[in-house]
Amino acid sequence: MRKGPDVFFRTLVTPIAFALLALGFDFFLRGHNDPGGGFIAGLVVAAAALLVRMARRRGLLRIRSDVLMPVGLLVALATGVAPMLLGFPFLTSAHGEVALGALGTLKWSSALAFDLGVFLVVVGATVTIIDLLAEEGGLAELRERVTGAGTTPEAPEPSEVRPEPSEGGEG
């Protein structure tokens, strides 16, 4: 009886996960010039995390994934509020260039910070869901977190069910 993933699958997961992480990094950086951005990059990195979770029975991230969501929301919110403090509308983007001497110039955009927030939220939410579903009884724990209740309400006994009065009366 086999107790884990196939050796072939475990061997191939490392280069595939590395390629997915590199692709996610590329999508993240080119998001405002070409198709990509924080959302797509987050999904690609979450796919790498899923593969590693399936092959190695451990998570890809060294930090708790449910911490990434509030941090990402704070980064995205700060990106939106910062222009307001300078008298500009919410989520106004700034861009420019920085001279790095012999290295040339670096083009920057404040929209990258917003994409970072979106990226953190997507990775955090997706990996948290994957981890919860991978654990024994994880779906029940996810349901408890969503509803806030310890147990689901039981259905009433048939004798306790009363028919609803019909509208329109008798006649």
C-alpha cells in the first residue's frame, strides 16, 4: 500500500514549482505594461503552493498564509490613502525614474505597491483554503470559520415540523 505521492511526481514538483514561482514573479512585475499583475501572479504562486503541498505534504510558505490577507489589505489601503494625504484623489498613481549610476535608471510606479497588496491577499486566501481542505476535517473547520458556529444546526424532528398556513383562506 502506497502512503504518499509517487516518486516521479515528487521529483518533478521542484522544477515545476520553481518555474511557476518565476512565472508568477514575471507576471507581478509586468502587470501594468502587459497582461498580468498581482491577481494573476497570486494565483500562479498559489498553484505552485498547491503542487508542493500535494507532493511534499507540507506548505510552500514559511509564514502562516492567513496572515498575508490582512497585511495585503493594509498595503492596498495605504496605497490608496497615501495620495489623499497629498491632496490627490484616492488611488492616484505616481511614476518616475531613479538614476542608479552605473546600473542605469530604474522606472517605478506606485501602482506596484497596490499590486503587492492584491498579490498578498490572493496568495493568502488561496493557500489558506488549500491548507484547510488538505487537513483532516479541514472543510468542517472552514465552515466553522465562515459561520462562526461550533456546530451546524440540526434539522428539526418530523413531529416538530408544522405546516405553514395557506394564503387565501379556505373556500
